[in-house]
Amino acid sequence: AAARPDAVPSAVHPAHPHASPEWMRRSTLLFNDAARASLAARQPGETILVVFGGASVNDMLRNWAIHAQTLGMPFVIACMDEQLFKRSEASGLPAVLMKQTRGESNLVSTKWKYYRMD
């Protein structure tokens, strides 16, 4: 029987650390090792959670990621800056860097502002 697309797997499927589907090789995103392994292990149609943020919301994202991991929910952090990407990588959290490079097409461009209330 085929798994439902919305089913949450009980464990991450093992994947070769250098395996990456064709879409990841063509992507302009930068994937850390944890994201590459996690995303390569996903089946077509399988749901994953994507959370966006920058270093200014690092504490909230880490808390969220710990709970998602505890529940066995597949996720990736879409980092809006290099600082969060480096922190995620150091923590072993699956992350992609959304960075614009001048002169190339099909890259993500963002103009985000973060406001902390503390």
C-alpha cells in the first residue's frame, strides 16, 4: 500500500550523504548537508515543513525545530541570511540559504526587515 502524502514518517529514511535529486543540483539554493540528506530521502508528494527566517529569530526557530524533530516531522529552515545558515549548520539542522548573486537569473531576491520587541 502506498503511503499517504500527508503521512508523517516515524524516522528519516537513510540516504547516501552525497545523494541529491536532480532538482537540488539545478537549484540556486545552497543546501547544508543535513538538508541535502533529509530532502534526498523524501518521496515525491511527501509533505515537509518549510520555515523562513533570519538570525534575528534564531531562538524561536531553534525552539520550533527541536519540537518538529521530537515529533518526527520533516522540515527545512529557509535562511534569509548567512548568519542563520551557519548557526543551523553548526547545530545540524536542515537548512537552505536563499541568497541573491548579481548577474545570475532565477535567484531568490528578498527585502526582509525584522523587528524585535524585546
